[in-house]
Amino acid sequence: MPEPSDHSTVAAWTKRCYFAGRALMDATLRPYDLGATQWYVLRHLADVGPAMQRDLGRALELERATLSGIVAALVRKGLVRQAASGGDQRQRLLTLTASGEALWRRLPDLSFIQEAAFGGIDAADLAAAVRVLRAATERLQGLAGKAQAS
């Protein structure tokens, strides 16, 4: 059996699929002057409601510095309001502005990307792919946690 090339591994195809979906998402959002991660922030605020910035970072699995830059851009665009929360002036509450809500209602439904990628694929195959990728992710996160602890 021939040895798989670097481009035929599960990890390589996972990465290629992610980048292809991300490129389509970016192209779809470009006319609205939004990037994919900005869209995720807006989606969270539109679906869940106001959120503490640190909690949003955890929910979206974003580094603090990355999220700070994204939030700053959304604030500059007038789409998100960032306000001190309660007694701790360091904590920031994020909410959609009226402009942010209006833009969110105008944005295209991006579910077509998932349908284009996975529509017509057998449900059992998709479930298996999810199980394998979840297990691999948990293993890698476990190893990363051990490496950080030492």
C-alpha cells in the first residue's frame, strides 16, 4: 500500500475544507465590509444577546487580543457598542447597535455553505466524520493542556 502524501491525510483535507468554506464565507461577506470572524461576533450578539467580552471570547474560542481587534473594528463601524459593566470598569459588555441589528437583518443566510459542502452526503458518514474529528480535537487539546501545565 503506498504511503499517503502530506496532502491526502485527514488533517490536510480538514484544513482544505475549512479554508474553502472560509474563502466562500469571506467572499459572500465582502460586499458588507465584514470578515468571517466579525460575522461570528455579530451572530452571537444577534442570537444570544448582549455578552461580556471575555465570555464571548470563550464562546467563540478566540484569543483576547484577536477579539479586542475585532470588537474595536465593529465599534468603529458603529455595529457594536462596548460599555463598562457594573463595578468592574475593566469588564466590557457588548451589544449590537441599531445599525448592527439592521445590518444583521440584511446579511445573506450563510447556511448555503454547509449545504454546498455536505448536502447529499449520507448522515451516517457525516456522523462518523464528526465523531472522528471531535475525538482528534479532544486528544490534541488534552495534549496541549498537559504541555502548558508542565
